[in-house]
Amino acid sequence: MRLDHLLVRQAGVLTTAQAVDAGISARTVRRRVQRQEWEVLHPGVYLAGGYRLTDEARVRAAWLWAGSSALVSGPAAAYWHRMLDRAPDEIEVTVPRHRHLRPQPGVVLRRRDLSPVDRVEDRHLVLTAEPLTALETATGPLGGSVFLDRALQRHVRFAALHRAYCRNLDRHGSSRARQLITASADRADSAAERLLVTILRDAGIGGWVLGHPFGPWRIDLAFPARRVAVEVDGWAWHVDAERFRDDRRKGNAITRAGWSLLRYTWHALDGDPVGTAREIAGTLADAA
């Protein structure tokens, strides 16, 4: 492949071997590096002059350095699959257990052997498939339940996500993955309700009832004596248009009847239980 075509395809990144294949000698490569025409990103991996070090370039450079048996994983793979807008500061690369590489600045190495089902090639780069990528990113600091919910809406089906989880049991983060899988599978929002009940009990807040009758509906959790209603939503990927409209009609009716209405998603309950308990306690105090 001609050098200019290769550089365009790889966001300005190339290896010594690729340069030689394109007709440039190793001596010329060294000369261009010495003249600062090419920037060394990792051993044997360069950014050609005239190209910016973009997120795409950083991901490609990490993978090219690790070699063809490696694959990009974690949040870097989520970026490549367009699940995240930006690549993380450190690019995670998975390599086979038998590979031994010296750590590089800006690269996180994971040594493990993955099923071929969990490997895909996209735009001349090998990375974890979307289901495993979504699951592993969700268990890390750049993910969480909101990220996974969005991934289920736009990128991957739950069945494929669950199969990826089952193939990779006992991996790092599997406990958190199990919690997210369980919550996202619960279509009746009961996982969110159970979480809310736990929060209230841990905070010592009583006087509530579940499923309080209200006209043609039931309030998810109510404090009838204070006329405070708490509605909980599960995961957005489960909600269809008709249910969304009915939930809003119900909420409007509760408000018109003079109740205070609080609404929480599973993600809010999971992410800020202390803040949730504080807000409910404050609403109850105001309603006294």
C-alpha cells in the first residue's frame, strides 16, 4: 500500500514494518524521527508529520504497538464503537495470557484469552465486540448504569449482552456486571423499587406504602399521611411511547390532587442513595 493511503487510513499512525512495506527503509524511518518529522508514540510506532494526535490516532497507536494478536478493549473500545464521544486518557489493550509486553505510558494492558465471539474487526482495527465492550465499560468509572442503558437503546440487544456476561464470568468487575445485568433485565421496575425501599430503610424513613391506590393507577411508593408520592422508573430501554405517556398522565394527576411528587430513575437511586434519602426526608419535613 502506498504510504499516503496508509497514513490516511490510519489517522497518520504507522509502524516501522508498515513503512518498510510501503517502500521506506528502516534507515529513512530513523532519519525522519531524528529530524522530528515523525513523532515516536510507542516503540516502533510513529505519528507522521502533518497529522494531529487525535483520539483515533492514540487508539490505533496502542493497538499497533501491541500487535495483531491484541485487541482494544474497555472504554477505548466503547469510543471506537461510538458509545463514548471521547477516548479515555489511557487506552486499554487486551493481549493473550502468554504475551509479555513492557507497559507503555498511556496504555493499560490486560492479559486474558477471549472467545472469538468477543472479537471484531472495525476500520482495520481489532477490538472487543459491542456486547462485551458495553458491559465492561459500564463496570468502570467512565460507565455506570446510565451508560449501559444508552448502549441498550442504541447499540446492543440485552440477549447479546447477557451472553457476553455468561462467557466472561469471574472476570474483573463481574460482581458489578451481575448487578447491572440483573437490574437492566427487570422490566417491571421492581429492581428500582427494591433499591428505593433499601435506601429508605437504611435511612430510617418510615410511613410509606408500596402500590398505593390512586384513581385508575397505583403510586409506586407513597407517604399517604404527608401526601408525598415517589415514582420510580427502571431502565429507559424498556419504556415504550404509550407507557411513557401514561406515566406522565399519572404524574400530572398526582400533582393536580395536591400531592408532592418525586420521581427517580434506577440510575439516580443507584448513583446517589444518600442524596435520594436526604431529598425525600426534606420533602416529608416540608409537607408536615
